[in-house]
Amino acid sequence: MTGRFFAAADGGDRNTLMALLAPEGDADGRVAVVLNTANPDKLSSVQAGTVRIR
């Protein structure tokens, strides 16, 4: 999936989540997925445009 992944968290570290969810090769800054989670510490991984929450 192309595009940049952004995350906004309630009470979490938004910049860290955004860094984890920003794949390389995004030239146009299109938003592909917006993740809102109250438990950013449970962010596990990002694979092929899929966010896994433990």
C-alpha cells in the first residue's frame, strides 16, 4: 500500500506512533490510514499497510 500512515493517540506519544507508521517511498503525503488508539503502548507492528494491536 502506498501513502503515509499517521496515528493520533489519546494520552500517548503521537510523534513516536507517526514515526512507526510512516513507510518509506511516500512522495505525495497521501493519508492511507488514520489510527486512533487509547493504548499506544499496545502497538505491535506495521506490515503491508496493516496495523497490529496486541
